[in-house]
Amino acid sequence: MTSSFTNENIDPQLLALDPTQILLARIRNNPTTADATPEPPLPEGGNREDAEMLAAPLLPTVSSTTSTPSLVVFGRLVKRKTELSDSSSVAFDQFCQVRCADERQVLIFTQLLELADLARRNEKASTYALSPELTKKIGAYVKAFVFSPTTTAYRGLNVGEHIMKAMQECKVKDLPDEEDTIAVDMVLDKIRDKGTHHRNIFKTKSMEKKSTLRNVAVLTHKLLKNSNIKPTVQSYQQTAFIRWCIQSYPVLSDEEFWLKVDSTIATFRTGSKCSADVDKIFTEIYESDKKTYGDPTDTDYKTVDAATSIPQWQVMLRKQADKVQPTLQSGPGSASKKRRIEDEEGDDSGVESVSG
């Protein structure tokens, strides 16, 4: 009996299977006949065992109407030599258990169509580019997030998704469809870049010891310069809190510092009986900052009422900022281990203008 499979139509990857497994599969699926089978020619530089292994069919001969248990068994042998995800492994097992060859062909064709659809989506996404207007909007939204008094975690879980959600709720133009995953990732990458940039500015400016930046009002307005974010009393409290963190944890790296800020906010919130107690903590830090660096009322800078003077897009963003959960730390040196996203430096170009 001759097999319908030859070396020419065998997947080259299957040739790497263990010879013992190949031989076992061949014996199980190709019953011995009385007809003598001519020996295969020796490959150049090889031996008789190599020739027999290359000539042996690697796949079982399957009936056109039914599957055999040997297909399931051989499938297990193949899986041992491959690295499949859990979902792919389950799908492979189900495929081997299908008894009808026509049904298996339908499954294969369905997978080919799915791959074709994925290729078309990737081709469409590869042509996507952030428009200059969207880039400016991203910068403005990220800056508003970093300097939002409601931000609960600067390096928390899914920060980019929360910011993008606010942009979607405000119907920002040129945002990609959620189904366009590659384009969405491009937007999230830009959000991360801008987040790193503005956090670095926030920390660097707050560390400066210039007499002109000592007053929290002067410092806050300097940080929000060239943006349409109007400082509130809560903005002053936020700046005072970041400066307090810098003074309390002076030896932390940038990565460790912002994770420490997040865990500190979480400790304040979880350790307090109510939100009023949390407000008291930030008020106390703010009052101490005023005694050390000067009262904002001694400057020409003014604040606005958060309840009446904050534009709607910032209101929506503040709601999302309050939903971010912190990345938990488990001990010294855990910042790099717990780091959920990899940030890169970004630029601060075009963050001035935002409209719904």
C-alpha cells in the first residue's frame, strides 16, 4: 500500500519531528501488505535510516468520510513539537476530532477567510497616521490629566484608555475606530509619550529652588503656561502635594517616584473614613506649603471656581482621571517589575488648543 503523502507535499516543519514518533505514526496508519516495497534511494551523504524516514508519510491516511482515532493520536504527537496558545491548542484538538473530511475543509477555509480579513485590517491600519490636529488634542488632554486635581494615579492601570475614553466622550475628531486596534495602539503610544513628558516637567519644575518659583501660585501658573487649563485652589493643593512628595522621598528615581505618588494617594483614600478626611490631608499639606513658600494671595495670580469655570472637556476628563486604579507595589525594586507600560520621552508641541 502506498501513501498519498510524499516529501514534496509534507510541511518542512514536520520533518523535524522525532524519528521514533514518525516511525510509530507510519506503522499505525499504514498496515503491512504482502507486496514488497522497493527501498528508497539513499540521499547524498545519508544512510538507509535517513532515507526511510524521509520516505515515510508524516500524516495519517484519512478516509474521505470519517476520521480515525489515529488522527487524534498523531495530533497529540504534533502538538508536542509545537508551541500553541491555549485557545489554539483547543481549536487544534477540535479539528482533529472532526470525523468528516469535508467539515475539516470548511474549518480550514474559514480560518483562511479570517486571516484575509485580518490582513485587510492591518493594511488599512498601516496607512493610518495621527493628524496634526489630533496630536495637539492628545497633548492637551494628557496635560489636563497630569495637572488634574482628581487624578488618583499618574502611573496607574489603563491611564491611556481612560484619557482616550474622555476624548471619545467629547467626540474629538480623527480618533480611530475601536476595531482598528493598530491605529488605537498608535494613539495610546502618543498618550504615553506625552504623559512621560508632562510628568517630568511637573517634577522638574517642582524641584527648582528659584525664589521666583517658591510660591505655589507662581509655580502652578508656570506649569500651566501656554495651555487653556485654568488653575483652581485644588490645583494649588495638587502642586503642593507633589512638592511634598519630592521632599518626603528625595532619593527615588523618576519611575519609582510616580509609583510612590500613586501609592501615597491610595493610602490617603483607603486609610480615611470619608472623602472629607482625604480633603483635610491635602489641605494640611497645602497650608504647610504656604507657610514655607508664601501665600498665593500675596501674588497677582488668581484662581477660578472649579464648579463654574471649568470647560466641559476638562470636566469629562476629570471624571475619567478619578477612575484610574494605581499599580500595586510589592516591595523594594518593584517599580520595574510592576511597570505596566513602557514610557518614552515625548515633546510638548501643540498642546494649547482644545475644543470638544
